[in-house]
Amino acid sequence: MVNQKTSLKRSISLSLITFYGLGNILGAGIYVLVGKVAAEAGYFAPLSFFIASIIAAISAFSYAELSSRYPVSAGEAVYVYEGFGVKQLSLLVGLLITFAGIVSSATIAHGFAGYMQVFFDLPRWLMITLMLLTLGGLASWGISQSVRVAALLTLAEVAGLLIIIFVGIDQLPQLGQLSVDQWMGNGNELDSSSTFQVGMLFGVFSGAFLAFYAYIGFEDMVNVAEEVKNPQRTMPIAILLCVIISALLYGLVSLVAVSVLTPVELSLSDAPLASVYTAATGRAPVIISVIGIFAVINGVLIQIIMASRMLYGMANRGWMPGWLETIHPITRIPLNSTLLIVALMIFFALMLPMVTLAELTSYLVLTVFALVNLALIKIKRREPKPEGVRVFSVWMPILGFVTTVLFLSIEVASHFI
């Protein structure tokens, strides 16, 4: 029998929460979207990843401080409520971040099908559905078990990226030998009468907008803060570690990718890093395809955990229907919330294409970032230095708000150019 008074269990250490966040970041983007970023930015794809990393890193400081101030589930919704005191706005933010997690998983589920088709000629819808159902079962098993599985998969993800860097790094000098036409034209012929065309500039920012999706994940960490040991100290350290490590790996991998393959070749691949491996080594991409599958599985698993905790946290505060608050007394998992999240992930994965889902996720998360940064500005004015909390300069959330709004504005403007 289910007991609604059963509480979540604090069982996640610093190492586990760091692997949890890093696995979410790495699984959510580079294995799936590097080719799509190259389609927008051409050989400037590494610049797009760099811009996206700066946008993510600035807001990461705000999340680090807020997770120390309020180490609870439904993180962003709670932060906005503490900042503005408006229940409706907080509920909207909670729903936005939940929907972002659902759409994000639907996005990388397409990547799972792409890497699986290296081995099996099965319908994409069948592979996506079976994967999501299996991970929903694992997420319902228990948080410690789920996070440990995520940590192991994260090690595989990192190993895969290091392999790509190792096999392709000797081809980096080729970038310096490219002509202006190649740099400006995504590998195709192009009139390069101007050194840097406005269209290419917007291409870099459009690529950065897609690349930003690859950094999504650190903000999801705050939604399991209620299950983390010593969260006031642990959460800020883990968040900043995840952003730094992922930025370094993404920068190197994106440089190697456009050194080994042209942007056009990358954009045409459903398993882009597998294609890079084959081009660099001349061997079948078995190991990278397997790791790519693990990466996608990891990203989806972590999104299921995050989104279900967001629903649970909002229900626990009375903002959502009470049945979403239900905790199973044995597994200590918000079971109803988990089942609902998995069902919605399957629906969106089967209904929308990958790039559309990735762009929608970036819009949603950037909007939440702007609101969270504003909330922290207000909170810091009211309570600048609470005891036991790691506090950063007020200029960090101000800069976070400005950069996210500017980034969104440029992306919207690019559709009219």
C-alpha cells in the first residue's frame, strides 16, 4: 500500500550527483546534435559551442547559489516563488522545466534510434518506445540504483568523447588550410565577397542556440537536491564542476569533428560521432555507436528522474494534483509522476522531429534561466548573505539575465533575416 507521507531519501554523494549532472549534459547533446550545429554554423561550429558554454556557465553560478539556499525538489519553481512570491508564475516555471525535460528526452530518443540503426534495421518508433519504457522501469526502481547506473553510463560517455579526440586530434591542422570559401560556406561553394557575411554570423548564433541544448542538464541537478547529502555544500561544487568539464570536452570534440568531416557530411549523419570515428580510423564504428547508445540512454534516464521530481515537488507544495505527490513506500520513488513523464516522452518523441524538439527545449530552458536569474537578484537584495550558503556577486544573475534575453532575441531575429 502506498503511503503519501513517505519522504525522499538523502542518499546521493558529491561524486554521484556530479556524474548525474555530467551524464545528463553529455548525453543530451554532443552525441546527437554536433552534426546539426555544423549544418547551421559550418566550420564555426566550435565557436557556436563556445558561445553556448559561456551562456550556460553564467547562469550556472546562479543555480549553484540557489541550490545551496533552497536544497529542495522542484528547484526552479521554488526559486521563482521565493523571488517573486507569485504562485502562478512559479507553477508556470515548474511546468516549463518539466516540459523541457520531456521534450529533451524526446529529442535524444531520436539519437538513440540513429545509433541503434548501425546494428539493427528496426522501425524508429519501436526502438524509441521500448527504450523509454525500459528506462521508466529503471527510474521506478529507486533513486540510488538509478543514479549509480547513470554514473556508470557517464564514464562510458566520457570515454567515448576521449576516443573521438584521440583518433582525430592529429587532423586539427587541416582547419588552418581551409580556404575562405570553405570557412564561410559550410564546405560548399559560396560567394565570399565579404570576409564575414551577416548570414554567417546568424548561422553561428543559430548553431549556438542548438549547441546550448547540449549544455542543458546542470539545471536539472537542483531537482534532486532533496535526495543529496549535505546539499548546501555539495550542490554548488557539483554544478560548477559539470559545466567546466563538459565545456572542455565539447570544445575539443567539435574541433575534431569539423577537422575530420566537412559540416555537410556531419549534418547528413544520424550518428555523427560514429561517422567521425569511421572517417578518422577507417574502422567500423562499433565502439562509438555502443557508447552513443549508452549516452542517449543516460540522458533520458536522468531527464525522467528530474521531471518526475519536479512534478512531485510542485504537488508536495499543493501546486499540482495530490496524486502526483505519491511516494512508493518501498522504492521511495514518486511513482505516479514517473509514469506520467514516461508516457508524455513517448508521445512527443513519436510526434516531432529532432531539430524542432531541440530548439523548443532551448527556448524553454532559456526562458526559465531568465526568470531564475531575476528571482535571485530579488532574493539577494532581501537576504544578501545567509549563513552557510555559498554566495556569488550580484553581477552574476544580472549578467545571466542579460545574456539569456540577448541570446533569445538574436535567435528570434535570425528567423527574419
